[in-house]
Amino acid sequence: MASLISWVRGRLARREHRGHGVYLVRLGGILVGLALAVAFYAAGLGGRLADAEAEARRRAPGAAARDIGLAALVQVRYGLDVDAAGVAWVAANEDLGLATLFDPSEQRRAVFAASAGPEAARDVFVADVALADDTPVRISLLRNLTESPAADEADVVAAGDLVAFVRWVAGEPPTVIALDTAGQDASLTETWPAIERWKDAVTNFQESGRFSGMQRIEVRLAAVPRELGLSWARGVLTIDTGDGRVVVDLLGRVREGAALVAGVTPATKAIRGHVAWAVDTAREWVGAGPIETLEYFAFKFADELKQATVSTDEATAEIERSLAHTRPAELAASYRFEAPEGLEDVDLGWPPPDLTPPGLHGRMAGEGEWTPVLDEDYVLNEPGAPPTFYTTFVRTDPERAFSVVYAVVWDPRRVSLHPSGGSIEPKAATGETSTGMVPRDDPTIRRFVAGFNGGFQALHGEFGLYQEGTMYLPPKAWGGMMFLLRGGRAAVGTWPGPDETVAFYEDGATYDQDPDGVNEKALEEWFGEQGVISFRQNLTPLFGHGQINPYGRKWWGSSPKDLDDPNPVTVRSAICWTQRGHMGYFYGLSTNLDALVSAMELAECRYGLHLDMNGGNVGWEFYRVLDAGSAAPSGMRAGFQAEGEVPGRTDLHFRARGLFEGMDIFRFPRYVQREPRDYFYLVLEENLPTANVPFEGGGAEDGTWSQRGLPVRSFPPAMVFTSGPAGGSDASRAYLVALDPRWMSVSAGNVSAAGPGPADPSGDAPTVPPSPLSPQSPLAAFAPVAGAAGVWRGDGEAPFAADDAVVVLARDPLGLENLFLVERWADAQARLGGWPVVLALRGEPLSEASAGAYAGAFGSIAGKRFLLYAETGSGDGPALYRALRAAGAERVVGVSRADALGWVFLYGSGEGDRRPLTRPELASGSVDGWAVFSPAGLPAVLEVLQQTQVVAPGVWNPPHTRRIRYFRTDDQRARPLRSY
């Protein structure tokens, strides 16, 4: 430093003195230059503003001068075209604009519709505006409140701090969005911890420019209105449709006109994990690249530290501790599933065989062994059925004894897989998000058994998600997919390249892709036609097309793509469909991709996806839902076990348990709450048999559902049988059959055979070996009377009045789940759509007072898909009614002997292969025109999109990485031509 000072002094001493005038001239020149630059810039800016004002005035000639000035400022600064005819001015409230903090100008906020160009759809924005003499002079904190490229939002109206506008989507009824710009309702977060309320305030600022946020509701109208007008009065919004009016408050309560409303989406909030929130918040300001680099080096450091400090013995002990409270050893060791009557000699195909771990660090007790999850306090297992879940663990990393993959498997014949969107992301092109909650209806929430993480965040790839008719993100070319289909079936497959025609099923309907972009509306409709309820996509498949990593992907997340290490050690997760037809979830702790793949290979994965990764984002939770008032289990372990009221269902109580103790998951218990990001949940589907039938005066064997003696025995059962005393004055027996339309198909019969007289399958039927379920094997038939007035076979016009009680047997065109209905004809028509009807019968609602003789009676159980049938020798109506009511039927419809003959079991097509229930004449003759029941031809999991080709990375990567709306802050790729 001293030498530097001496050098400066020397230079000054040697300089020739030129006088102060020279320096003043130079300084003056600089100042004049700066002044001219500012003047030229101001002149140019003034010219641009003048041009923008002229254009805004041309588009909205009646707009106020202040609104025109705002439109010009926004156009010049942000390049957005403002609809100056609909600007709402609201109070500044929290005045936080840093540029206006010490500004004496009047501060207001403006809410307005704007677009990226004259032909583009409009979004609604909010901005802070400084006014001088009522003229906008500066704009700050501009925020897009809707971000809906496929919807046009306009017609902004305001009263004080209250704002409303309309979202229009072509061909659909509009949605009205109402805002309170003064802040969100306190009740949304009043029960949250202080740290969570602080985090929410920061997020509010990022989204709306105010820490207090905004209260928001959405009102979806039921039909396109003749006219539409919005107005505010005393804090309540009125929507005038021309056919009536809707009155709604900002809590989402419809006070008037509920019939005109299709639905209301109230304001909701979801707690987010600390790390995920911090990363997402920082990413908004610093960009995605620095965050990825920071994460990578943090994971690298943690892995190297564990390798240096954790011994094999310590790692083994830690894994044992994590499982100590998940495996009641004495119960698991002695557990043996007792198959129900009739299935003792049938291979159930469950559970899978044990794995053979590589033994890289010695073999631990239980490693690779599938252990039943028998923790009845936290897991729902059904009587008469094998355990719902089995779990195991393996160590497959040769370098890390502490690396372990925990696995859980389920039988997709009994457990349905539901991909679901989050309440915050992903966001559809119309601005919609999912509810982020497991549905609260009884058939779903009471049988909700598990939840686990979804795929990568939308920003990290925009991989597809579709749910119940809404395309939140369209599928990416060559992305692996997991589907939920109609009827609870699952499907797996890889979306084809952009130039390929899409065929979901082999020889099924096709979809022609548009190379210029994705028409999401058309794709929504097409998926619905294919029976798709929901799907989730993530990366190219990890297993598929008969290979591991068939597309040769090298980057699997959690590292910047420009680094040489594409496979860092962290927490990873995956899902797969196995060679044996099961589904499995894999949680890799301190795992790289190779170790995860090795574990999945041991489990015989056939098609699999890499899911989300990194601690906190990833996790599995078991659930059991009970009636409120159920006593909490004793000795619960915090962070591993939990219980409480089901949010939104005060009559229900939940219990939750992690996959293993010490699992790092944000917000445990997570999946019973509102989840901000996408996830999967599992539902234990109800299969046959239903509860046994309590026949009045019945013996020990009466009323017990069984497959013993039936033409086929399967798991889950497609058909079960029981019998018992008819009761009352009827001395005969009542015979009952239950059918599952998911596993049983129906068609018009054309089989001819002869046989002896009737036989009771519960006792007199011949003993037959179990036969596989085959769609070519008729099992039973119901015989109508040919030409009867109350019989319709689907041709021509149905001979029924709207209020007629009918039994309808209809075939699913896709074979996913047939419809067996016992309804009013008008209600049946509404459910049938265009499905082909095999047989429909006019019937009579039965009761204890019914008179006459009936061929039989059909019944349906409320909320269940099963069809019940009863028959007695006498055909007594009250006896049939009592039998079906005892079996749980809510509706009971008798079929007259003038219209039908009865029921017969089919044991083959040869001599003596028919067994009628009560009508001997059905043992022979033609079955043409009968309704013949056969096993459904589809498995629980389908492999779809089989035309998709395996291509090289240079082919799949460009369209696979193309973005349509979740653009990274450091992403400079061009946007597609259109996204809807």
C-alpha cells in the first residue's frame, strides 16, 4: 500500500501543470454529453409513450386519461398491450414499492387485463402505480395473477379493494374470479405456526406484490350465459347471467342462484416444506442454475462426509433401527394367510417371491424378504384377503454400506393407483390447479391406504399430468407414463415422438399430433375417450421396451447438466410394474442411480419410472381412516407415526405411518393434508365377496359367500354364490349370486348344450379344478323370454318409460369395467352414454307386499359396483326382496316370469355342463339371446402406447426438453408457436 501511494505522489509531482481551466472544460464536456444523452433518451421515451398512448386510445376511445397513461407505460416498459377500457384502481394498502418508498406522488394499485400482443389471450395483472396530477408516471411490482395462456381474461370490475373479472375458454361456460386485493382471509393460515405464516407472507409478496396476499375465489358457471354482468354490493359479488343471478361472497358461499353454478373453488393454502420453499423462493430471484449447482455440491459434500465417517457396522445398526418399529417380528414370522373357502388350492399370485440381495456388505436379517405389513393400527387389511402391502429392503451399492433401498409392493387387482396434481402446481393452460387433496367421498377416503411423492417439479421438465378431464401439462415426447384407467385399472407406456400417430390401445382409436404444438383441449377429450382418468409422466422410462434405460439417458436429476457427474448420491424414488404383475415403490436412501436400478432389477421390474428425488421431497406414508372417536394407538413415535382429524371430514380420524423410521419427508403426515405438488395416492378397492348374508333362520353354512363349486375360481372373485332359507311362507331356498363388472364381462349368448336337471352349486355341483380366467370361457347366463314386451337387446328404440324400473347389462366398449345397473330407466340412460346394451329388462320394485311370481330379482348396493341376483323355486316376491335386502341391496327389482326364465351356471359346452338354479328347462336348448357372463379379458395393468419407438438421445432430447409455459428464469429457448 505504501509503495502504491508513493507511486501516485510521484506521478502527480512530475505532471506538467496545465491550469484548472483545462479540467473545467473537460468536466463541462462530460456533463454536456450526459445531459444530451438524457435528453435524447427522454425525447425517444416521450415519443414512444406518445405512440403507445395513441394506440391505446385507438383501441379504447372511451377510456379515461389515467387508464390510457397506464396502458402506455406498461406497453413501453413491459411490452404488454393493456385493455384500457377495463382498468380497476384499488388502494395501495402496503406501499412496498422500493422505487416509491420516499416518493411524494400518490400511490395506487391497478388491476388490468393485458396480453403479449393484439391477437394473444389476455391475463390479469396487478401493479403499483405512482401518480402525479392523476397521471401515471412510474410502475413497479408488476405481477401476473392468472398465467393462463389458453384462457382469455377480461371484463374487470371493481368496488373499493374488491375486483372481479371473467375467464373465457372457447366452447366452455365462463369462470368468474373474485379478488380482495386488501389481503387474504386470516382464517386460511391462523392455525399455522409462526414460521409457516412468515413463509406464506414471502410467497404472497412474490405472487401479488403484497405480504398480505389476496383473497381469491373462482365461480364456474353451469352454462354459457345469454349475457354476463358483474357488480359488487356490500362486499358480495352478483353475477347476472340473463337467465338469473348468482350471489356469492369471498368465502365461496353461494347465497343465491346455486342452480346456475357448476362449482366454486374457494381460497386455499398449503404448507410447504422448509427446504423446498426456500429453494423455490430463491430460484425466483437468482435463477435455476445457481440453485442446481448449490444442491449438487451440498449432496456431494454430504456423501463424502458419510463415506469418511460411517462404518459398515454403524450403517447396519442404523438400518436395523429404522425398521425396528415397522416389523412386529413375532407376528410376521408366524403369519400365514388362510385362503377363503374355495380358493385353498388356487395360486393367488401374491405375494411376490423374495429377492436375492447381492450381499455386498453381508446379508442382514430380513434383507430381500417380503414381509407383510400387519400394523393394523396404521394399515388397512381386509378379513379373508391377504395383506395389502409387503415391504423389504436391499443394499446394492458396493461402495456405501449406508446406502439402502426400501421397497413396498401392492397387488393392482386390489389397490388402485391415482396420480394427482397439487394445489399449487402444475398449473393448466387455463390457470387451473388441482385441489391437492385425496377426495373426501366415502368410497375413496375411507379406503385411502397410502400416499407417496410424484415426479419432478413442473419447472424441472414440464412432464405431463392429466387428472379427471383437465390437462395440467401435456405429455412430453418419449416420456414414461403411469395411468389410472376407468374401473381402477392401471396402465404403463411411453408417449410417442411428435411425428407419430398415437394409438393408446393396439388397433384402437388414434390421435394425430400437431407438429406445431399440443392442442391440449383436443388431447383432453381424446384421453377421456380412451378411458383415462389420470396420468403422470416423468423423464424417459427407467425400465421399458424389454431394457433398462432403453433411451440411453445419462442425466437423472440433481446435477447441473454441464458437470461431468450426472449421477449424484442423494435420496431417489421410483415406481414400477413387475414381471409378475405387481406394482412397487422404491425409496433409495443415499443412493445413486445404479444402486436404485439394481434394486429394481432384483424386484423384476418390467416398466418403471424415476420419480422425484432429494430428501424431504420424497416419501411414502401408510394410512388408515376410521370413524371419529377411535382411540389413538399408545406409544406413537413422533415423525414416524401420527393421528388426527381428517381435514374436511370432522366425522373421520386418520392414522399415518412412514415406510421406515427416520424417513426425511416434509410435513409428515403429508398426503392426508392439502399437497402443493403432484403426488400419488392408493385406494384399497372393494372386491367380492361382500358381507355374508344373515338369512332369517339360517344355519351355520347359510349366507356365506363362496366360490366353491362354481365354474371358475379366481382372485379377486369375479362371481360368488350363497344360499339360505327364503323365509316367511316360502319353504324353498333363496339362491344368491354376486357379480363384479370389473372382472366379469357380458355378451349375447350363442352357446348350445344339454344337461341334466338343476343343482345347487353350494353342494350338488360337480367338483371342478380351478380354471384360469379366460375371456373365451362362459361362466353363467341369464335367460330372458324371447319376444317378451319387457325385454330389450339394444336394437332400435327401448320400450321403457322414464320412470320404469329396469335392469341393464351393458358392455364397456374398451372392456375396462362393464355397467350392471338396477335403476330408473331415465337414470340408467344418463349413465349409459353410448355404451352397447346386451340386455335390458323391465322390472317391478319389490317389497314385502309384492304379489305374483317372479323369475328372479336383481339388486344393487349403494356406492358399490356389484350386481346381486336372487332366485327361489316359488318366485315369491317378498322372499326375493328379503334375501336381497339382507345381502345389502338398496334397490330390488323383480323380473316377471313373462319376461324371463332364470339363471344358469355354465361349466362347459358339452353334455351335462349346465346347472340352473331353479328352472330345469334351462339345462338344455339354445342360449341365443341370453345374457352370457364371461371373465373380463383385461388384466389389472395394461401396457399401452406400444407403437412408440426406441430412439437415440439425439432424436428424443430436443422435443423432450421443449417448454411451453414453465420457463426457467435463465432459459433462453424460444417458446413454441402455440400451447393450446
